[in-house]
Amino acid sequence: MKQHEENQMAFPGWEEEAPATNGNGRPKSNGHQPGAELAVPQEIDVELHTRTFYKGRQHTGKWHDTVFKGNNMDVLGSMPDETVDLILTDPPYNINYASNRRVKNRKYKPLANDNTGDWIPDFAREAYRVLKNDRHLYCFCRHDTYPEFIAALQDAGFKLKRTLIWVKNNHGSGDLTGDYAPQDEWIIFCHKGRRKLFNGRHSNILHYSKLSTKNQTHSTEKPVELLKFLIGKSTEEGELVLDPFSGSGSTMHAAKEMNRYYCTMELSSEYAYTTEQRRILITQGTLVEKLYEPL
């Protein structure tokens, strides 16, 4: 399948050539701590704020292959009913995430909106509305916040089909002396209507290596190969994958490699910038000589 021509958001000061990469295919660090979120240059930070999607703004452009900066509820509110073919997302887990490992310099800032679950029911309703009929949703979560996400998604109209268990190659942190070491994450799999899975039947136990800390650009970043597997099970080429919690752009990366379109949304300036840098990299450094069309 031949993809349509890329139309990217270009910001002042970005170079035309593709950035050098590390062993994980990511841009090498440029003065910031390796693997941490990218620091936003001042002139680009100003541009990002002028481009932020705000409440009440109506988007009249395309949704395919787009990266939006702003509160995802504001962006979703502008999206028509039944626009996307798959929702694949890793939202804040409502756990006030922070590693208990002792480190000299902490790599990541605390995640936004990770200390309250007030937004979950509204998000579930918007997700159901913008998803096409007979389509799927995948939502990463944890065992202790699973009930809250499940209740909201079912109240919104989704049908819970299965919980997938992602088994990592190494374990996480937490209580280092009084608890078992966590080596899994849970993925809620829901239907809106019904759609058959592609490429045969698979176990709900998924074994994919967790990214090494030195190659992460987000504290909870998911491996692209895992995301590609889920995209391949639930979509066909040319369909639109939505990630309302973009983080460092892993879902965008996976969708692009699978010949699917993407639409991502990110509240943080640092991660919106990281996502744009990643998009430049995976599209071989091609930049359009103008800003993205007005929102």
C-alpha cells in the first residue's frame, strides 16, 4: 500500500537532516540525560504553546497522520463520531507513578494527571463515541487500577472481551523488600460491537522485552513490537489508529511501520516535542516547509 504524502508539523529551528540515532533507533541525546524526555528549546516552546489545542477550538482538517498538543478531552471533543478504527493507549494509571529506586539524578518528571481518576469516565465515553462500530480498544492498566478503568469502559458501552497479560523480560520497582517483584502489565481488550481478530488465535499471555532504561524516552514507554502486534490483530492496512495519551510517540511509530495512519494527542510540551522528533526520524527527516494547517 502506498501511503499518502506526509504533512508534518514543522517548528522553527529543526534541522532538515535526520538526527543521529542510538541503538534503539532513537535520536541521540543532545545535552540532556540519555533516555530522558527531551528539553524543549525556548523558541520551539513558544511555538508549541501557540499551537496548543484548547477547549472550544474546532478542528476542520484531517485526522490521519496527525499529532495534537493539548488536553485530549478538548481534542476528542472536536472529533466527529465514529472516526477511528482502533484505540490503543497507555493512560496514566492513577497511581502517582514514581520509581522507588534510588538514583542520583531522576530522569523523568512526574506524569500529568496521574494522581486522580476523575477524568476516566469522561475519557471512556469520548473513546466510545469516536471509535467506529465493530472495532477494538486496548487500554494498558495495572492490577490495582483495573476495576476503575473496567467500570468506566463498560458504563460507556464497551464490551470487555479479555485481559491481556504482558510479561516483561525484567521486573519493575515498588516495595523492594516487602512485595513480589512485578513483571507484568495488564491490557484491557474491549469491543464496540464485534470485530474478528486477524491472523489467527493467540494466547492472552504476551511475551515482549521491556525497553532498557537507557533507551527509554518516557518512564512508562511500551515496546514498539508489542504495539505492532496489537495493531496487526485489530486493524487492516490504511486504517486509523488513535492514541490519546501519546507520551513519546510509540503508538505513532508502530502504526507507521504497520502501514496504518495515526492520530496522537499529548498534553506535555516535552513529550509533544519528543513525538515530533521521533516522527522526523521515522519519516527519514522529511519536513514540510510550513507549519501544520490551522487547527
